[in-house]
Amino acid sequence: MRRLVFVLLIGLTSLGVTSPAAAAGDKEVKSEIIYNILIDRFSNGDQSLGKQTNLDEPHAYHGGDIKGITSKLDKLKELGFTTIVLSPVMGNAPDGYHGYWIEDFYKVEQQFGTMKDLQKLVKEAHDRNIKVVLELVTNYISPTHPMVDDPARKDWIKESEVNANQWLNQTVKLDQSNPEVQAFITDVADYWIDQAGIDGYRFHAADQMNQEFLKDLTAHLSQENPNFYLLAGILKPEQYNGEIEKNTNIQAVENNTLQEAMVSAFVKAGNPVAPIYEAWQNNGKREGLNYLDNKLTERFTQKFFENGRNPLTTWKLALTFLYTAPGTPMIFQGSEIPMGGDFPESLQLVQFNASKQDLQDYYNQIAALRAKFPALQKGSFELLGTSGAMSLFKRSYEGESVYVAINNDVKSQVISIDGVESGKLLKGVIGDNLVRENENGKYRIGLPRETAEVYVIQEDTGLNWLFIGMVIGVFVIFVGAIIRLSVKQKKREAGLE
């Protein structure tokens, strides 16, 4: 039946009939805050799953598992994450801790747990209003997969090119132009939805897939599951032209261009922020999955720490942009600690005991702001002005405007703007700063070095004299009490009491 539905969908797609689910889902994806998990390197929740574990070997299993993720859901909820994306969960060849050496598409990797463990994780996540997305590998399998030596499937395999990624060098590639391969992958995709009740897929190396097949497969998944998330990673970002978003039901693709621009800006104090906006414009204003690092890159923390930057200060600046820019913010595991290192040292088990509460509080705060103001999820994006390494952005949606000021400079900066209705004030919702209209009808937004603020428009009701009077009254009473105590003390010392 599934294969029949798939064939019918291929025909509909070729006639230009596509599901509206992608357009509907696109708005939903923008409202998410994603936490990206490499299962084996996250948290060890089941000590019995240690058959292949070797903490001294960076390319072996380290013990992270599905139960470990389930045990941390409350913390992820507290940090404001609404979706978790898991690395490939399927049965792998020995030492395939990353999930790309698939030997069995219909089985949970034994080092990670069981299907029941995955089902429980999904249920527990849903109880906390957290969605679960699986990374789906469709291009590659392990050379030890049974189909490789199956004479009946010899035309399922195609010659693989040498890949710089050491994980993929030990794989063979499936020929997705083969209808039997297409039907097999479609059945696999349906299987995990049926068995685990997941909320979406992140297609690994979507740019390397047969693009017609990707179009048909995503149409099929959207038709069967209208609220299903369809995300994509890119293997060769330098060659990617944005066609996947245009031609398939994929709702968001990793935005490598924005990642490079953000890291370049925030890696060092004094670097201007405006080039991030310029990169976004020059890249067609794409609104994809925005991230600062992932499992294949050097940690963002490591990069700026080498320049002597303070982790709390720098992450606050970067998170402010990441959570308020167009697209969907995606955080790699351990960034909330924050963890450093380059690959493979960057892929140690998450060091939960080393977490910094001030940084985690900011994750919660900036996530709450994004959730509260729809303009930060769906609004237009405009650069209003720059001064030194400070930039001021405006996001607007359905009559609501939010202003985002980020000063990455080594000194204080001020940006003046107009266009705000007279009689209003700009209220900071991070640091509680207030900006009032001056005599020239302008609003002067000033920030100290290496700080950020998000402003919303409010009525300017003037000074709160009742509150000021109460403060003055308390101060007068306090001073009076001090004077009385001083007088009594002097009388006692003079022997008058």
C-alpha cells in the first residue's frame, strides 16, 4: 500500500501538484528553538550498554544513549528548547558512534538502546511540548550492510567519490535513481514514523540526494503527515544554491553562509556586526537553520576563547543575534555549558557538571523573548544603523516592531533613529533600559561595550512619581532612623541615658 501511495505521489508531483504542507510547516519551523544532539556523546543513562565503549579512543563509542537524553529533557525544557534533533539512531557497524555506517535500517543501534527506549523518549518529550526529529541517512550505508553482497541488489549500489569527511569515507553510496532503492528508503522513512511517533526528519547531505527523489519523498511525507518537519543538512555548502527549499517540501536547510558570518563577527571584540546582515542579504535572505557550530566544526567557544573573549559576554551577544534573526536557531549540544575544543575533542560527552548558571539563565531569557514576540520569529528584518561595531536591527510583524541592538565594540556606542511614533518610549526587555524621544524627535540608543539589548515600543507615561515618592520616603525614613540611633549613641557615651 505504501509503495502504491508513493507511486501515485510521484505522478502528482510530476504534474506540478504539491502538498501545501511545506508552506504551512515553514511558519511552524520558525517558531522552534532546536537542540542538536549527537547521541553517543550526550549523556550516559544506561551503564549496561558499554560493550563497545572506550573513552580513551576518540573514534569509539563513549556511552551516550537514548535513556541519557530522556533524563535531560527537563533541563532542555528549562533552557527553552522546543525541538531536539537526534543523530542517526539506526543499527551501525562497529565503532559507528556517529550513526553513518548503517547495517540495519529497521533497528535501533544497540549501543543507544531499544525501540522501546526511543518510544519512551518521544512520549516524555511530547509531555514537555518538545518535538523529536531524527537525522535520516538516505545516501550511504556501511560496506558490511547485507545488501552490498546481495546479487539481487547489485544495482542498488553506485561508485562513491572520495570524501574528506572520515565518517563517509567508510561507506558505499546508494543509487537513488533506482526505483527499488527509492521504494526501500520511502519504506524506511514511513517505518520510523509508524514505530516511534517522531515529529520530523533532518535529511543528511540532502544536496547529495537524487533531487527528483527528494522532491517525491518529501511530498509523500508531507501528504501522509501534514505537520511533519522536513529539515536538511548540506554536505557541500560551497556549491549549494538554495534549490532544495524551492523545489521540495523541505522547510529549512542549514544556513552555512550565515554561520560563517556570525562566527567571523563575534569571534573577536571590535568586529562589526553589520556584515552578518550583508551576508544574509547577499545569500537571498534565506531563512534556514541558523547555527554557530555543529559536530563537524571547531566549537564556537574555542574560536573566541583563543582571542581572549569572555564566554558569558560573547555567548550573550551571539545568542541575541541568533535568536532574533530570520530563520530557526539551532544549538549544538554542550554550547550551554559552554564546551570548547576542535574535532574530535569537541565531541566529548557533555560536561553537565561544568555548566555556568548565568549563561543558562540567558538561554532561558532569550528563548522566552523569542517565544513572546512573533516579530522575532516571522517578522521582516531591517538594519537601521551602525556605529563602530554596534548595529541596530528592526523586526516587524502584523503591527508589532522589536528593535535589537548589539554592540560588539570595545567601547560604548550610540545609534540615533527616528520613525517611532511620538509620545512612545523604547523599553529594553533584557537589561530594562529605557529610551525616550529627545527634543529633535529622535531616539538615542546607547550601549556599553560588548552588550546587547532588545527593545519594544511602549507608551511614555512620563516619570512614575508615585514610585519615586515611595523610594524617597523610604530613603528619608532610613536616614531619620540612622540619625536617631546616632543621637542615642552620643547620649549614652555622655552618660545622659
